[in-house]
Amino acid sequence: MAQAGTSRRDLLKGLGIGVGAGVASVIGAGQVAAAPMVGDAPKADADTSAQRVPFYGAHQAGIVNPRPAAGIIASFDIVATDLDQFETMMKLLTARIAFLTAGGAVAMRDPKLPPEDSGILGPDIAPDNLTVTVGLGDSFFEKTDWGKALKPNALDRMTQFPNDALDAALCHGDLSLQFCANTPDTAIHALRDIMKSLSEYLVMNWMMPGDVPQAKPAADGTTPSARNLLGFRDGSGNPDSTDEAKMRQVVWVTPENGEPGWALGGSYQVVRLIRNKVEHWDRTPLQEQERDFGRRKISGAPLDGGPNATERDVPDYSKDPEGKVTSFLSHIRRANPRTPETEANLILRRPFNYTSGALKNGQIDQGLIFICYQADLGMGFITVQSRLNGEAMEEYFKPFGGGYFFVLPGVSGPGDYLGSTLVSAARSL
């Protein structure tokens, strides 16, 4: 406990996470200069905990860089609605993310106070490929007059589609945090750090941890997509996230999208918690599974591919106008009919698998944390999901939670903070 007479502001200053001008120094502290960046090829015996994703840039990390093995998605209510309080909160949140993603030694404190850190990673925090991606929900913008005036054009509350069974307690939120890391401990450590550091401002609504099976490179050097818990490759049709021009078209908000100027460089985030009916699925014949999905289960190749086809081969629906090879009800044909017009509906998928114990009916509670990004929510996910209504796969899954969020533009450098363009725009109203 803090000693009598010690204010929260004094305590924050004592911890080195002060507000205002002091935040910039914290953002730049603890950088691990020797840590390899994403994409570097570490030695076979290299410690992967030293891998680091750059924090600063025009866009937030955790979107186009490769998914590591562990992830968490969490939703919060924001208590601070006053603009000054919101700015202070975002500076503090930026400072914590900058430190956690860079790594560094945990400061020692007076043992009469709560410890600086949870301790689950030890005395030295390794970056471990951690990214923390921050988004704001429709409910946050609707809370204040300045928020309503600056809300992204396509942002709205997630509505229920025909196959959904949404649980209100697991939907929406003022703020989303997506944690990605090499190990679950790093992700949960970051979540606990932020919840402790920002307890004055954030109250958790819901969270879901997940994982990504790490696929080994194929003989040709390519890395196949990870499998979901239905056993199929997930993300085979994703656009190339290393293609900057394609990401500008699909993911990042640009002037062409007609959004408020403060939102340039951001992206729309869709989160869908989807339970798989695995017991039913596991009793379904393989040929029916492949027909409903539209791909081969083992290779991930489209159904119209030959014996040597791979998941990277593009199906040619023009040669199958009656849907005899790839059914019109199949998942991949519904999601992307691959016409010139549907190029405008591309999204970047970044999902995780989840397993969360047993249901009351004795079945396994497991499925998919579906997460995708796009520059236009309406043209992206909402259009794609509307096409998927009535697909054959609906028999095997049930969406039950999630939400829509707008991921803020990135942080340009140590003097900047997440949401700075939004705050500047609000002060100009």
C-alpha cells in the first residue's frame, strides 16, 4: 500500500511513469538495441525471447507482421471521457507499451509498496516479439460531443448476423487491446502490467487468450498457413502482408477512404469469437468437410487443383460455372467469388485458435478468435460476412462475441503517443 499522504500522481512519478512531458522519456527507455527485428533469421540456438517488433512507425504493430504463437484479445470500458484525462491515459498507455515491447530491467522499489512488476517474467523483461495493438470502439466515440464529431465514418456497434448467438457480456467495448507474443506468459504479463498501470482509466469487459500453431517451412521455402481447430489451413487466401502497396489498398486508411484526417494510417479491426462444434465436425465424412470448406484438408489446395496443387494456388471458378467442383455454398467461394468486383472486399485475417474448458453440455469449448483488418469496414468484413450468410459451414460453428474497433495510427517517435492526432483534432473543434 502507498504511504498516507502519497497521491496517485506522486506515486506514478516515483515509478518513472509520470504524465505529460515525463512520458516521452519513459517511451524511449529500456530499448534493447541488440535485439533482432522481425524477419531476421536467428541462429539455431538463438533465444527467441530477444526477438523484437519495432514499436514506432506510421502504423501500429501487430497487424501486418507475422503472427507469433500466442495472443490475447481484450475489451475495456474507458472511465476517462474528459479530453485532458483521455490524453493523459493515452500517454501512459503508450509509455507502457513502448517499454514492454522493447524490454528492460524491472526497477527495484521500496518493499513497503506493491512490487513494480508481477514478476512472472523475472527481473528482466524480454521483448519476445510482443506487440500490443490499440483500437477504439463505437461506444467510446458516442460518449462525448468531441468524440461523436470525430468518429470514423464506418465505425458502428457489431450487429448480429443470422447464424450468431451473441452474448452481450462478450461484445463491444470502448477500447480493444490485441496482445501477440512468442509465449503466453509474455502476453499475459503485458495485459496485467497495463491493467495495473491504467487501473484509474480502464475496466475490463471481456478477454480471450488464443494460440497459433507454428507451421514449419515447406521444401520450397514457403511457410504454409496455420491450421484452425477444424484441421484446415486458415488464411490461405490472405493478401500478401509484406506487399506495402497491397496493404495500402486493403488495410490502411488513406485519403481515398474519406475518413477524418486524424484517422489516416489507422485500420478497422473486427473481432469475432466463434465456437466450433468439433464433436459434430469430427463425425463428418472427409469429402463433406472438404466440399463445405472448398479446399483439401491436408494440403489446403483448392478443389479444382491437380495432385500437386498447394494452398497458394488460386481457384479458377470460371471453369466451374455450375459449382460442380467448388460448391456455391462452400466457404471459400462465398467469402471470395474472385471476380474483379470483389477485389474491393479483401480483408487481412489474423486469427487465433482458442480452447476454454468444457461446456455444460459436456462438449469442448473451443474455436476461433477471428480477427481481421481492413481500410473500409463496410466494404470489407461486413460485405464478406453478408455473402457468407447461409454457407454450408454454418452447421459447424456459432459466433458468440466480439466487436468492431478502429485501430489508431502509429506512434512516430519518442515524443509522440497513441491517439495524438485524435486529441489534436478534438482540440481544434
